[in-house]
Amino acid sequence: MNPTREQDNPFLIVQEQLYDAVTRMGLPESVYETLKHPQRVLSVSIPVHMDDGSVKTFLGYRSQHTDVLGPTKGGIRFHPDVTIDEVKALSMWMTFKCGVVSLPYGGGKGGVVCDPKRLSPGELERLSRGYAKAIAGFIGPDRDIPAPDVYTNAQIMAWMMDEYNNAHGGVNQPGVITGKPLVLGGSLGRDTATAQGCVFTMRETAVQMDISLDKATAVIQGFGNAGSHVARLLAELGVSIVAVSDSRGAIHDSNGLDVDGLLEYKADTGSVLGFGEAEEITQGDLLTLPCDFLVPAALENQITEDNAAAVKARVIAEAANGPTTPKADKILAERGIVVIPDILANAGGVVVSYYEWVQNLSRFYWSAEEVHAKLEAQMVEAFQKTWAIRERHGDVNLRTAAYMVSLERITEALRLRGRI
Ligand code: GLU
């Protein structure tokens, strides 16, 4: 997202969140100094042959935040609003996300400034391969392992894996990238993992807050890989989905939307707009509807100082990365609204990416049941550790608590390597 205000720059936001947690934990200043910038940021230009015969150059980035706990890990975003600061911030959030769920990774993230909705399939393939070729010397199963993010998918991962392998003399190394199609070494359960992990954390929060899921309501912003699966999984638990949005607009039905019908409708028409009897509302109104759970599953900076006072949800589950600004966080905390932070709520995606990488390295593949059970155990454990810190300290929100869980491991690793 293009920050319009200095305080909405995601890079400054993650630095502020990190600083707050380091200070709260009484850690040495050197922890902040070591982690406040990514270790390496690569900037590339990708000339692409367009269908009309012209050549167009796209800009791309790859940020590797820290290798202290292992290779760096994180998705690649294709979006017109990608900036270098956004990619750096997203790579840092990946470090803290991997830390909360105890994965042996640091954070990475990539981005290409483009509008994939305006590219033909051939142009998209050439751009994906061009980007993978440009970063091929900097990634690898023991270095930095990309994955899908906003507007990238399994097919794009397949092209990138192929390009990496070609660039390395024709090796067959599926573990260089995750989120691949099953036949090329993908993992069962990876496509729904972000949503499934998010729903596990929502279920655990509901237990702590005495919310009955079969009487609860949810509002979901974004109907992509995360949002659409969150809607379906919540509906399966009996939650009534009263409003959803996508990049084109938002719809509302206080009696609850028919989620299966909506999924089919979106697949046919490309949007949620115009579905059944639902009324059209604005994106702004969606965020302030009364509900038990609000799930931002789109982009950064959606809940800000401008609308946080009007949010009427009891719980916000951040399926997106960075949807809430620090100023909004303070307002929400004062109002008693519980925020399940992105680095915990959406960690299910990278957890199953980790399982995919392990399966690739061992060339031994797991059943869907095995993936599901392991993901559940790992998410519930991370949630409980985070919730316990919040209970113990009383004055920290779940975001700071999650940073604290993460920073404990990272600080120990930094110390043992002699970096702080
Ligand atoms: N892009 C996802 C995220 O932000 C997944 C990253 C991964 O699987 O490596 O968490």
C-alpha cells in the first residue's frame, strides 16, 4: 500500500512495534539495533516482452530480514502499490511470525510492482520467470524460500521453481519455494492453511472470552485466499457471516450470507457484488458494523486512528499483514477490543509452508489429516503462549505479547551467535 502519511509507512510501523516490545521486555538496545533493518534488500528490474510486441520493465524487490534462526522465508506479492519499504516491513513481520510459531526461519518477502489483473497469462508467466531469474542467485532451500502472497498463486510458484532449477544447471530442488501445486511437491492443506490457522486462533479466543461460535457473527474484509476460506471455515463452525468485501466493493446481510453460494457466485462473476438479496455497503461501513469478529483479510492500514473509535467488533482477527496502525491499536485496547495480531493470526500459511519444505527435503509426503493435526497443535500452542504472557503482564496487548514470545527465541539465538 502506498503510504499517504508518514505514520502509515509499514516499515516505520514495524520498527515502532519492535521497539515497544524490546523496551517492554527490558532487552538490551543492541537487540533493536540488530533487528531494525533487514540484513539484505535486493532491487531488480525485469524487462518483459508484452503481447503487443513492446518491452515493459517492471521493478521488483526481495528483502531478507535476518538469518539468525535459519534461512529467510516469506511470500512474493504482485501488486501495483508495492514499495521497497512495504517489502522490508513485510519481511520483518515474517521474522516475528516465524518466531511466534517456533519455526527455524527468519523473515523474507518479495514484491513486484505490477497489476496482475491487467496482464495476459503469457505476460504473467514471463514476468514471474523474469523475477525468479533475477533473484535466483540470492534464494535457495538453505538461504531464502519464497511462497505466495497477495495476487500470487501455485501456478506462479511452479514457474518460479522451474526457473530457479534451470538457473542452477537443471537441478531438481522443489524446496526452493513453497505453495506449489501438489504434483510439483506442494503440501496438502497449504492452500487453506492461512485461513485454517486464523480460525484456530479465533476459536481459542472465543473459548477465553466465552463467545459461543454458533451464536457469533463475523465480518470479513477481502475475499481472496485468506478471506474466502476464513468465511467458509467459520460458517462450518456455525458463525454467521454478515458482511464481506473484495477489491470492488462490500455486501451486507444481517441474516447471514450463504457462504457456499457466495463462493460459487464469486468464482462465476469475479466479484461478491450483486450476490442474492445482500445490500451493497461501502468499504468504510463494513469495518464499523457491529459483530463479534472482524477479519481484515486484505491489505495494510485499514484500521487507523480515523476509524478505530467506530469499530464495533469484540475481536479483530488479522488475517492480513499490518491491517492495524499503532495509533489504532491504542484506541482499540482502550476500548477493550481484542486484536489477534497478524504475526499470530495468519501464521498458519508459513507453518504449512514449513511442512512443505520439510516434505521436499525428505522427499516423503504427509496425509491431509497429518498436516491438519500438526497445524492445529502448533497454532494452539502459539496462541496459548501468547495469551499467557498477556494475562501475566496485564498491561500488554496480544500484539506485544506475540512479539515477546518471538523475541525470546530471537534474542537467545542472537546472543548464542555472538551478534549482540
Ligand atoms: N505470504 C504468507 C505470509 O505473509 C506466507 C509466507 C510463507 O508461506 O512463506 O505469511
